[in-house]
Amino acid sequence: MVALSSEIKEIFTKTKVMPMATASKAGIPNVAPMASILLVNDDTVWIMDNYMQKTLKNLKENPAAALSFHDPETKRCFQVKGSTEIRTSGPDYEKARDWMRSKSDKYPAKSLIIMKITEVFECTPGKNAGKKVL
């Protein structure tokens, strides 16, 4: 199990929008900005599907995904990779849907993407860029 450090968690939670990379079964990449993200615990991220099209299609074909986030003040940057699961019902989906709707009733909250983090990489420019951290 991967457990994010307090520094990584702090940068993650401060980031408002994160690029999320996915790929189709055929390997065609897609990157889309995600704003409805919640770090649930040290190795689990919830991403609410409000408007996903290609991302959702890709995740149905290939559950692998990556998120990138950075702190503009310290210039620290990390990438997390993991496996995803799509939920449209159940307690986790309902909790995430309620969280989303508490922000605004304009969000459709179509499904919940649960990402289990399996790897973390440094992407801060410099000698450690690309180095596996966890």
C-alpha cells in the first residue's frame, strides 16, 4: 500500500484543478482537467464525474490513470498513478454525490471514480524529476 507523505498530501489538497491522464484500450491518450477531487485517505482519491466523456470511456476500457499536481510557491510537483473503479451507486457514491451537491446543485454527479494510488513520482524540475517517490 502506498501512503502519501504529509508534504504530498498538503500539495495535493491545495491544488484546485489537476490534469488527469487516461488512455483507451488502444493506447490513445486523453488529458482532462479535474476539479472535483477529494483525497479520502493516504492511498485513495475520489474524482467526481460531472462532465466526463472521453475520460470515462477510457476508464471503462482501461482503469489506469494518472494525476499531476504542483505547488506554485515551492515549485514542488508530483504525479500519482493508480487503478480506478467507477461507481454509480452505493454508500461511497452517495457520500461523494452529496459532497458535490453541497458545493452546488448544478453539478450532475453522474458517477464516482475511485482511484487507488499505486505509485508516486517526483516531477519537480531538477535532478529528481521522474524519480519514483513511493
